[in-house]
Amino acid sequence: MDEKDRLLLTLLDQNSRLPASELAELTDLDEPDVKDRIRRMEEAGIIQQYTAVINWEKAGDGEVSAIIELKVSPERDFGYDKVAERIGRFKQVRSLRLVSGVYDLELLVTGKNIHEVARFVAEQIAPMDHIRETATVLIMKTYKENGHIFYEREEVERLPLSI
């Protein structure tokens, strides 16, 4: 990977719908070279997937999200990997990270409502081997996701003042 590859990745990370012609212009490469570089990075697993950033609140979908923090006893010879592999198989788990601090793993979990999320944690995650403790933090509102800002500043209408 060179600096041009890194620049392509940065541009794709910001907007994966940019056409190859625009990427070529922004990176000072020719279009076939851009396509070839992207194909090679896809084949190497550097580019894993192209996704959309969706504002579910605006879409009218009542999806609830929560951050679940876990204290985990690592498995002998595997550390946290085997536990993370099992947790990552659940469709409710949108992201899963090994983190530093008080907790070991951090999950982003979604469900139709708070009860569904709570039931998932209580019935699927908490009883698993090697899970010592869970903490659930509800996401009340998302302001920014994957670098995309969701909030729009509304102009405040000023009332006329008469003296």
C-alpha cells in the first residue's frame, strides 16, 4: 500500500459512492488505475464492504440501540477472541470491539424496542460462559455516525420587538 491507496481509502471512507472518474481526479491517477487499486484492496480484505449511513429516526423506524459493555474472563490460549467470535454471530450485534478500561468488550446492539434489547442481553449475553458482568447504556439520540452529521441546525425565528 502506498500513499495513493491510503488516499483512496480515505475518500471511499467519506463517500463510497464516488465514481472512479472522480476518485481518479482527486488522487491524480487514471481511472483504470483507480479501479485496479480498489479491486486489489477488496481482494486483500482491506476494503470489506460498502455501506450506507442511515438515519433510522428520520426513516420512521422505531429501532432502539444500546451500548453493552462486558467484563470477560479470557479463555486459555484464545484470550478474548473465542468469546468475541460467539457474540459476533448474533444478528442484534452491530459492532463488537475489544476496549481498554473498566470493561473488556463493547457491543453496539439494536432491537425493535428497549424490552427486546434487555431480553437479548439477559437471555443471550449475560448467561454465556466467561461473561462476568454487563452494563447497558441506551443510545438516546445519534448526532453523528461514521463521520456523517445527522442534526440540522434550525433557524430560530426572531420575534419582532416594539418599544
